Amino acid sequence: MEYDEDDGKSPIRLNKELIINATPQGVEIALLEDKKLVELHHEKADNSFAVGDLYLGKVKKLIPGLNAAFVDVGFEKDAFLHYTDLSPYARSLLKFTQQAMNDNIPGGFEFGSFQVEPEIIKTGKINEVLNGKPHILVQILKEPIAAKGPRLSCEISLPGRFVVITPFNDIVAVSRKIHSSDERKRLQKIVEAIKPKNFGVIVRTAAEGKNTAELHEDLTELVATWQTIKQNLRGAVAPAKILSEQTKTTSMLRDLLNEDFNKIVINDRNIFNDTKSYIQRIAPDKIDIVSYYHNGSPIFDQFSVTKQVKAAFGKTVNLPSGAYLIIEHTEALHVIDVNSGYKSVSNNQEQNALETNMEAAEEIARQLRLRDLGGIIVVDFIDMKLPDNKRKLIEAMENFMRTDRAKHAVLPISKFGLMQITRQRMKPEVTINTQEVCPTCNGTGKISSALILEDEIEKNLSYLLNHQHKDLILAVHPIMHAYLTKGGFLGIGSRQWGWRWKYKQKVRIRANTNYHLTEFHFFDKQEDEIKL
């Protein structure tokens, strides 16, 4: 059997780096492809209800009209479980949950001898399966987003590096990204030979070329994880967390680590040691790519992550050519407008539109991953007349999005010139406020007039001179510097000249481009600041 793990398209080979920044609030993870930031993840110190976590939940309410149930998993709002996410083996899962909770056999009952129940029908009703509001083992399908609780699934899957196991079935599926039919047959044959009873196995793309021992080791670890779940259910009281997904770092390495990876840099000794031991276990030949960062300056600054975050988030995103994107959001819809700006390569309007659209498409694909935008994305590209150019743009967009791990679909450009993209979102959208409050006006948009500032400076100057300070240096913003020093010949008639005449003291005025507009400081002749 073939399994479409990542839409069956060939991956684009890119130079990948993982930069990991540990802070007291949690861990920030930046994925760079060819030095360009494409994914940004934040794992909070209290990381509950992450995708992949397993919980023992209690069915609280059945909603026949929605064909869904609300389940208490310990979150402030009940989680949502739709009939379509129940899994064909929902009755087997219910039976397993009860059996594991009440298990009193030393070492636990043997899962290989577990009697699987008949599958439920696709068009059934939720109250036929979850009547009596039972306890049930569930997996987080989507993290809590906005006002919604987590979304749940009963299609339990445990991912490893080379295989994914799915309890209660005996199906072996192979990723269609493995193009060789001989290789797919070889992997299918190996897995069918080593697979324990009552487990389905999905063979991932990373398994291509791997031998029986490597696949068996990965499979054995996942079966051991299922044993841990079974043990953790014993005597559990709902709601309860039964098993956490791996940390974001190790889960990303598990899913992404390949020959394209050439650097993992971490600023925390514990995470460094954990990551190194994990790499040693899953890919010992890659152990040298992990390094510990302790150079003093912030790790995200050192690897240009901070700069890219500041440039990439916000309503307007500028492109190198001078074109730019405007990104607007609603609850379920995102609108991206492509503007050509001052870009004009040639006098051919159609060619200009195509080139600008191609550049924009690459950045849009990056923005979708970086912000983790989900739902429907509508892109208003610059109008093009030729059908051939529209086809080129669609193909380019699909190509740029091949590296996106989220499920997505790109629709042809409509007669109104709009492209629609659907993309699955598993966690809250990443929003970072890149704007800073102006230190001069404190966000009001208004500052003191130059005349009032001049009076304030003179008041402080008079105070210092009356307290026997001499050879003073006044540092101000360049605009204020021009205002204070502008005068006739040798500055005669300027504010600076007026102070010298009034106080019989020379005051040097110096411009500092790092100051905000109304900032000023006094220094003595040793260049030490005089605190006022």
C-alpha cells in the first residue's frame, strides 16, 4: 500500500540550520534554509496541549447536530472531537482504554492478544459510539487557538524517524515520496516481517535505503512507547496527560534531519546535551553538526534571526526589488496583496508583472510557513493577460510550497486574478509585533516644540555653570544640533553664540545620531557624562 506522506512531490534540496535560543519563558527555535528564516517555533516552559500529546479524556457532552462531542482533557475549555476524527477503530480504542485503566495483571496485559472490535461506519452518529459518556484515550490534533479548546483525534499515531505506528490495525503503507517501486516493495516486505500484531505501520520517506536493523530499532522504540501509554493508563483519573510528544527540538529533528542539515547551534548546555545524545542515537554520522554557543551576544542576533524577524513580520513586507506585500488577517481568511512598488525592469508591462509575481510567490510561501497561516489565503497578484504566464505562476507557487510540511492546496488563478491557497494550521498563528514605541513621543505622535526644548536645555546649562562646571559639551540629535548652531559668520547670532555671550562660557555642541530627537546630555572635558 502507498501512503501520501507529503503530497508525493520531490523535496527541494536546501542547506538547513537550526538555531535554538533558550530563555526563562521557554525555547525559541529558528529553522534557516540557505540562511533564510523559514520557520519560527516557541515552546513555552509549560508546554501543555501540544500537537501529538495523549490525554485520558472524559466525554462531557454529545452534540448530535454537529455529530461531535466535547471532551474534558483538563483545559479551561472542553476539547472538540468530531465523528470524522474518531478513527475506524474507535470501539477498539474505547475497549483498550477501559482495559488498560483497570489492568491488574503484573507487567500489564499482552497487547498482541488484544481482540480488535469491528470498525465503525464512516456515516455513523457520534452518540452511537460515545453513548454513556465514557473515558477515552485521545490525541491532540490542534492546539488551543484563540477562544477554541484543543481539537482531538482518536486516530492514535506514534511517529518515529523512519516509521509511524497506528495501533489496532494491521496495514503497512509506504510513503509515495519514495519513487522507486522496487524500494517501496523492499520496505513493505521488511516491515511486514518485523511488525508486531495489532499495529499498523506507515513507512516514512526517511526510511529509503535503510536496512532491516535500523527499521526494527525504530519500530521497537515506538512499540515500547505504546507499552508506556498502556502502563500510564493504569489507575489514571480523567482528565490526565498520559504521554507528551517529544520536545519541539527533538520532534523537528526527527521529522527534518537529513543530509541537507549542516548546523544545529544551541545556547543552553542541557538542551545541547539532550540534542547531542538524541542525534547520537538517530544519526551518529551527524553528531558533529551540533555546537554549543556561548559567545556573549544573543544567539538570534549572531545568526541574523532577530533582524529577519523584524523584517518579516508586520503588515507590510518589502521585497528586494522594491515590490512589497500587504498582509491582512481575519479569523479564517488571510488576504495578501502584491504591489510592484518602483520595480520596472523593462518597458514590457506583462514581463514586469510576471517577474514581480514570481518574486512575491517565493516570499509568500515563506511567510505562510513562518507565520503558520492557516485556513484560506487569498492572494491578489499583479494582473497578467497571458494564460501561459498564469500557468508559470501556479507551477512556481506549488514548487515554492513543496518544503511546507503542513497540508496545503494551491488553486488556479480565478477570472478576477486571485489565487486561493488552503493550508492546515496545527497551532496558533505566529504574530510578533515588530513596531516599537517611539522613545521621543511615547506613542502619542507629538513632541515638544524646539523652542520649549531649547528653554529646557538652557535651564540645565545655567544650573551647571552656576555650580562651577566649565568646558561643557552638549550632545544632541543632529537636527537639534543644526537648530542650536545655525547662525551667521562663525555662528554669530546662533543659540550657541547667545549662550556664550550671556554666560561668558564656551559651550561645545556635538551631534549624536543615536539620540532620539528630544534627547540631550552634558559631558565634562574628560568626556564623562554629568548626571542632572
